[in-house]
Amino acid sequence: MKKSRRKFTSEFKSKVALEALKERYSLSELAERFELHPNQISQWKQEFLEKSKDVFDKKSPKPKEEHVDLDKLYAKIGKLEVEWDYLKKNLKKLDLLG
């Protein structure tokens, strides 16, 4: 029977990485405590350290995804305004709108 992969939240990963950085417990102890392989903890710890320098980088650009979503929203607003004007105009013609 095939074992399904576990998915971990970023909060859990950062918690484990921080515990590993504190070095209060060995990787083996942490692995047993969190039911993980020690290599996984080492990998998360390394990734945490690599990405931590970006926290203080003031020049880091915002993710491009936010701009795409914003453009889609503005397009949707424009479309809805056109539809609203069309409906308002036709309702006035039918004397249904005061």
C-alpha cells in the first residue's frame, strides 16, 4: 500500500527550524518529538537561515501575483460599471426607474 505524503504548514516548519536553531535538543531528539526525519529538520533549518536575510531587505519587491490580482479586480470593476450603466439606461427607457 502506498503511503501518502504529509504536508506541513509554514508555521510548523518555522517552529521546528527555530527549535533546531536553539540547539537545546539534538536533531535526533527533535526528530522523535516532531515525528520527522533528522534530514528534514536540517533542510528546514537551512531554508530558514537562507530566507531570513530577506526579512530586513527594504528593497525586496512585492510579489508580482498581487499586481496581477489587482489588475483583474480593476477589469472586473470596469465591466460591472458598464453593465450597471446599460441596465440603468434601459430601465429608464421602460420607466421602471424613477
